[in-house]
Amino acid sequence: MSVKVRFYSYDVEFEFENSVEFPVVPQVGDEVNLLSFFKYQTSERIEYVENMEQLNLYNNAIVGDKTWCNDLQKNEIYVLIQLKFKRQ
């Protein structure tokens, strides 16, 4: 059974509202790489890479905090995870 995850960060503004499927809930202190969730050679992936380069941030981020949430409109339970990106 997988878990639905959404991200937020004070370093990067995410424009997507959809959840990402994880096999297990990432724990505080775990390292995640969002680049792997974008399909190869898509405009979204290219835009993400360009934005990260402009902000001088690495693609890898550390899970800083997590909270279980319930989206009543989508009838979806998910984990909201704060990501802390490292500067290059």
C-alpha cells in the first residue's frame, strides 16, 4: 500500500496540487529528489531544473516536517511534507 504525499518549501514555490505516490512515508531527516517524479524530457521537468539552477539549489532536499492532512474536496488523505533544499 502506498501513501500520497504533497510538498511545500520555503525555498521553492510548487505550483502543482496533485499528490505523489510513495511506497512508505518519508521520515524527518530523509533525503528526497523531486526530479525523479517528472517524466523525462517534459516541459515540467525542464522548467523545474531551470528554476533550481536559477535559485542555486540542489535537486535533493531533506524532509524537515510532516503532517497528515485530509483534502475534503478531493476526498484524499495525504502527508504534507516540508522540504529543505541545500544551496549550491
